[in-house]
Amino acid sequence: MMQDRCRLDLTNETLSAWQARTLTSEDQRRIGQHLPSCVVCQRRLDRFTRIGAALRAPVAEPSQHAIWQALQQRITRDGRGSMNRTQKVFTLSGLGVFATLVIIFAAFFALLPTHH
């Protein structure tokens, strides 16, 4: 049966402080003696080490070309790069109605008698 709890009930904060060597010399020694026999603490320290290494690892930034290429692929995949036929019909119809209304109002105001 695998041990799932530390016998000393050490917290992540305490283990992290031990690893950073910020505890008192007595606590550093006590935990240092405890660690070889505690699988739970060993796993947690290993996880801290892996997280720390991941945080220190350089992050490769994608090139501008790669960014644009990914953006173009996403636009194409999402179908936002062009309108489908129904969208085109509604857009053109809407523009036609708007243009007709502008002409009607312009004609109406042009034909109004002016009062001087």
C-alpha cells in the first residue's frame, strides 16, 4: 500500500522553505533526516523541482510568419474569411433597401415647397 500522507504533516510551504533553505537550522536538519524515508515528501519535492525547471526553461516564441499562417488557417477553418450565399443575399438586400430609402427621402425633401 502506497503512503499518501506525510508522517510529519509537512505542508507544501514548509517543504518549499526547506528546499529554499529558509528554515531554522534545526528545522532544516529535522526535515533533511525525514525526507529519505518519506515517499510523499519526495514526490512533492520532485514536483517542485519539475515545476521550477519548467518555469526557468526558455520559451520559444513563434515567428511572425507562423503566427500569420496560423491565423489564416483559423479564418479559413472557421469560415469567417468569406460570406456564404445567404449572407451575401441578405447583405445586398439590406444595402438595396437602405439605398432606396435614401433616394425616397432625398426626393421627398427636394420636392417640399420652400417657404420664404
